[in-house]
Amino acid sequence: MSRSIDRRAFLRRATAAAAVLTAAPLLGPRPARAQPDRLVVALGQWGTETPFAWRHVQAEKPLWDCVYDPLITRDPKTFEYRPGLATEWKPSNELKTWTFKLRPGVRFHEGYGELTAEDVKFTVEQSHKPDSLGGSAYYFRNNLDRIDTPDRLTVVMHFKTRQWIVPSLFTQYVGYQNVISKKYFESVGEQKAAAHPIGTGPFRHVEGKQGDYHRFEAVPGHWRKMPAFKELLIRRIPEPATRLAGLRSGEIDIAQVFGDYLEQAQKAGLRIHESPNAAQYWVILTGQTTPDREDFCPQCAWVGDQKDPRSWENGRKVRLALNLAVNKKAIYSGLWKGRGGDTPYSYYYYPFHRGYSADWKVPPYDPDRAKKLLAEAGHAGGFEVRVNPYVQLVAQDGPDVMEAVALDWEKLGIKVKRVPEATSSFGPKGRLRKTNKTFSVYGSPPFDEPLAGWERVLHSKGAFNLLLDGAFDEDIDAAMREFDPARRAQLTHALGQRLYDGYHGVMLGMKSITWALGKKVGSWSTLAYVPAETNYEYVTAGS
Amino acid sequence: MSRFIAGRLAQSLVSMVVVSIVVFALVRLSGDPIAIMAPPEASQADIARMRAYLGLDRSWASQYGTFISHALRGDFGTSVRFRRPAMELIAERYGATLELGGLAVLIVIVVALPVGVYAAVHRGSGLDYAARAFAALGQAVPPFWLGLLLVLVFGVLLRLLPTSGRGTPLHVLLPGITLGWFAVAGLMRLTRSAMLDTLGSEYVKLARIKGLPERTVIWRHAFKNAALPVVTFAALLFVALLNGSIIVETVFGWPGLGLLVIEAVDSRDYPIVQAVVMCLSAMYAGVNLLVDVLYAYLNPRIRYSS
């Protein structure tokens, strides 16, 4: 029987097709070789991709901060304020008025003129737009009365009440206001200005594609820092294993890595760079809220009834037991690979803050004592808890850390029910205190003062309950009303002590944010305590 | 045939209306985009003001009326998250998805059909066993694992191909192969089994007895009849390939529709989710219609007139 597609013919054709497919890479252009003047940074996510402070959710900072300059910079090691676009800033009128003097001669990219007070005013006033929800828009909308610009380089902000927190809103990280060019924004409109932002920063935006990449050029003779690389390419690569592969192949020069990828990166000969102490971790023990909230749970073993001293004390014993049960050192070595440690506090109080006490220690790993405490509190056989192993912006390894904690708790007889739920739906529940008493791991960056954090997450009127609600309202209000920094530090310390003694969360320690660097990178001077590192202009070229 | 097509078109329209109602309701039941977008410090008043600004405080019936009337004009609204027209964002991403899916489809056609037919014709040969082993492996290997393996071999070790991203024609090769791999295995198995069924049939024997060339027997008589299930499977497979793959796009940092959709679902970005689902349902309805028409062409015994 004659066959038109005989074996040999088929194999010949199949071989030819395979050869074409295999040869295609060799016929086409070769993969982009590492260009010596180009720095390639890979990010896992960049939020809403908006370059505007009044819309962003902080995750955009690693993408856009290179285009802008802050009014106030930070000392890379101490976190203290240093002049930026503003050469000086001072309060008057009992802290109701803040005056900023701008640096002369700073120019916007692409010929949009010199930075003036009108640009700063225009930027801040965008917060008043009805659809401005990001950054510090809420703060300015609620507290700012008006802004005057008596001369080209002076901005005077008038607030409705006395405000000591104003400078922090113009520094790097929390609430950072990217000063935009009024002239450019008004001439092209918001949508175009968002796609191609114009700033005063060390890199000029050249072009980009939404969800893919953005390309920047170094600004020659920049007033703050002339970048070492002529070109900066920031790419979005969600998968950490692919980012690591890009580093190994030389396509990428800087990428965030953590967990097991740290070891893989080191084995591949890549250097690891740390942004030290960038995130404090703790487990939120939900249920410690006010009676008007759905999560309120005085009968929960770890909460107790505030009106019943014995019940309240038993709740504290259980919380201490939950702290003692966790082997923190195993987390530092196993999950964080030694890039973090037992910095002795976890709820927004950082060692550089005034009033911080070195006597505060992360509770040691002591499961025997934990068992005794549980028995004393009447829970010798354990109890059931719900945990949500979810990824949080600053705690990307939240699921792993939560699981490590859960396994330790189970050794005490505590029944841990895992109820995974995405950040997108779990986050709003936290705001409303409707989490069904579900615990989760939280990672926090620092505020200028812990009070600024506590007002948001400890106060019964605060946005979230990340620790407890209501119990310290009066103390927080008193400290927030205190404008003398020294006195405020005393009140903060006293409140910090009470929080520490209450063991309201499970303190885990402080973690560094880690990056792997390719051969093209020499060194990188990053900011301590800042998780979303953004200052690529301080990256030097390798040998 | 024209009555059949008109009937199918009407059915498709009804399906799309149902889809529009379901997707409209589901995305709203799944959560509030403003609550997700708002920073921790935003007050309930801030959230309420934003909701009112975007018209999300209106009744569902009113919102649906606006949605459907605008959608009929091709306007699916502005993305809540990105503040850009939803269709503009989809159009930007669709080029990348089409490029990736197109290559995957090409690989599937070039590899799965000939190898499937050959394996059936040469049943029991070494190549048949190899093809079956490949098919089993292809369907068993998860795409994320295969993708990372290809990246490691061709990107890191051999440095022949880029590890991620989009740009040159080389960038699409690894994600295209990863995306097409599973489909090749599935379609190859289906083609082989369908061909085995038809090769043993009486009309194929008759064709051979009549002395027709083997090429004609295989392709005109056997394959044409074996193609019915293959066409159905392939059509839906191609639509799926051309509509983005979340896993492959994530592994390769490929800026396609899949990543946009998963982010939109995660952030409850109603306009994008609605626009994508409506476009997808239109594509599926169109392809199903096309498949039905192809049935009639491939097998005249099928009559739709009734």
C-alpha cells in the first residue's frame, strides 16, 4: 500500500519545521545585551501606576520617585529631616501656619520652567478634587485652610488647627507630595500628564507602556544628585523567580528578592543589598475593639472583658502566651535568612524615635511558660483561632510568617483554622472591624513619631484596628494635643510602655527589605527604615 | 442556512444580555472598589464622596441602564483604578495578548494536527509512542513550571532568549511555547483518536479499494470526517489562547490582557472586568457560530434547516 505521508517524508518535514523553530532565535535580533550606561530595575508591582500624590497608594513610589524631588529629604541613616526642594521650613501661629522656602534655580524637565511656589500650591490643592483619595489627600482636605504664595519661592500653608505633623507629609515615604509642574499639567491635562510625568528629579521620563515598563534618562547636572547611569529602565516582572533569572542572565541589574530566593541569588553569585529595619512585623490579634464593632469579642480567650479585671488579666496572659509560643529566631533564620532580628518593639515604635526604651524586648521563645499561662487563664486545652495568611504591601512574606506562627501555636494545643482571603477583600474588612476575629501578619514602615501611627490604628475613631481599639483613646488624644516635642516624647514613652505590657499583638521583630544586585551595580546608598526604596540616582556603576 | 445563522445570532445576543447582567451583578457582589482603593486613613466620608463621584451610590438598576446604554456605543466607562477608559486599556494590552496567543495558535496548528494524523496513520510506530508520551507529558506539566524551566535553560544557561518582557520577536518565543504546549498535547491526542476512529471506517476502506492515492484517502476522506470534534475543541482552545493567560503572563512578565484582568478582579475595577467579559463573550459567541457553520461545511449530513 502506497502512502503519501510515509515515515521518512514526515520525519524530513518535521525536522525542517523543528529546525526553523530552533533557528529562529539565531536569525532574529539577539536578546538586548546589558548596556553599560543603562540601569535596569525590576519591580513586582507598582500599584495604580499614577505619578500623582493625590491618587497613589504608596506602591507607585519605586516607579515614579526618580522623576521628582521631595521638599524635605531624610538622612539615610538617622531618618532626620534634611533640606530638599525646600531649604527651610518653620511653623508659626502656634503651629497653625507652616512656611516653606524653596530652593532657587530648580528647573522642571523638558523646558517647563523653574519650580515656583505656585507649583507646590497647585500640587497640594489637587487633594481637594472630589475624586482624590490617595496619598495624603484626606489629610489636606480635612485640615488645610488655604495656601498663600507671597513670592515666587515662598509657600505659606494655613491649617485649621495646630499641626505638628506637616513636615513629614513632604518628605520621602509616608504621604510624599510629588511636586508637579502646574504649567505642564494645565497644558496637557491629567491623563497625558499621568502617562508622561514631568518633575524636577534626577531622571526624566522618556516613554513607557502601562503595566510593562518605563524608560528614563539622567538629568545632566541635577542639583541634588547626578545619576551614574545615563538611562534607567524600570520593568514590571511579577514573578520573583523570573526576576531572579533576569538578574542571573544579566538582563536586570536590581530586583527585590526575599525568602528562599535570597539563598538562590547568593548561590548564583549575586550580591544582596539591604534597606535595614524597613518593616516591623506583628500578628494582629483581632477582637480587641469597642462594643459597637462587629469584631468586639470580650469572650474570646485573648481579649477579655475590660470591665472585669480578672477576665482582662486572663486575656493579657493568653496574649503573652501567644507571644511566648512563637519561635521568632526560627523565623529570622528560616524565613528572613538572617536579614532581620528581634528589635524590641513591634507597634510603630522604632529605635530612632524619642522616648524609645532599650528595656523593651521581644518576648523570648518559651513554650513551657506559654502553656502555664494558658492553664492559669483557664485555657489549658487551647482554643480555636482563625488566621488569614495573606500578602500585605510591606509584608510580602505574610503567608509564610503566618504559617510559622500557626505551627508554633498548634504545639500548645491551639486549633488554628486557616481562612485565606485576598488583601483586596480582607483589607476593607479590617477598616470596618468585620474580620470575623481573624488574625493576620502585619508589616509596618515607620512614621515620624509612633503617635502618628497609633492615632490611625489604636484610637477607636482610627481608620483601622491593627492592635486594639479604645483602651488608650485618652492617652493618644493627650499626646496628640501636646506640641512640645520633649513633653510629647514622655507621653509617647508612657503609652508605649502600657502597650508593651499589654501584649496586644504578637511581636515578631524587624525585617530588612532585600535586593539582589547585578554586576553592573557598584554600590547603592539606601535609606534606612524605608521599605519602598526609590533613590536609584544613588546607585553607582560597578567595575 | 441563513435562517440557522439568524437564529444562532439571536441566541448569541440573548446570551450576551444574560452575561452582561451576571457580570454586572457579580462584580458588585464581590466587593467595593473604593473601599479597596482608599488608604487606611481615609474616612467613611471620603469613601462616600468618591463613591458618589463615580456614580456607585446609585441603584443597581440605574447603574446597569447607564452601563448598557454606553456599552452599546463601545464605551465601557473609565477604570476606577487607573482613571483611563477601560477599552483604551484593553486595546493597549490586547496587542501583546494577540501576539502571544497568535504564536501559540501557530505552534498548535503546525505541531498538533500533523503529528496527530501521523501518529494515527502509523499507529504503534516509534513516533506514535513518542507523540503519545509527549501528549501525556504536555498535559501533566504545569505551565508555570514549564515556563520557569524554559527560562532557566534558554535564558539563564544558554542565554539564547530573553527571560521576560516584550519587545523583539525573540521575547515571544518562550511564553508562546509555554502557552501552546498544553494545547498541542490536548489537540494532538484528540486528532489522533478521531483519526483512528475514521481510518477504520467503511468509507475509508472503500476509498482505498477504489485506488485513491493515500494522501487523498487520509486528508480528504479520513481527516475531513475526523475534523468535527477537532474543530470544536480547537476553536474554543484558540479563543482561550487569544484571550490571555494569567499564569504565562505572570511568569514571563508579559504585559497582556490576563494580567490586567486579574488585577481588575482583585481591585474590583468594574469597568475593566465588565468590558473584558463582554468582549470575551462576544468572541466566544462568534466562534461558536463559526464552528456551527463549519460543521455544515465539513459534514453535509448535518442539516440545520429544521
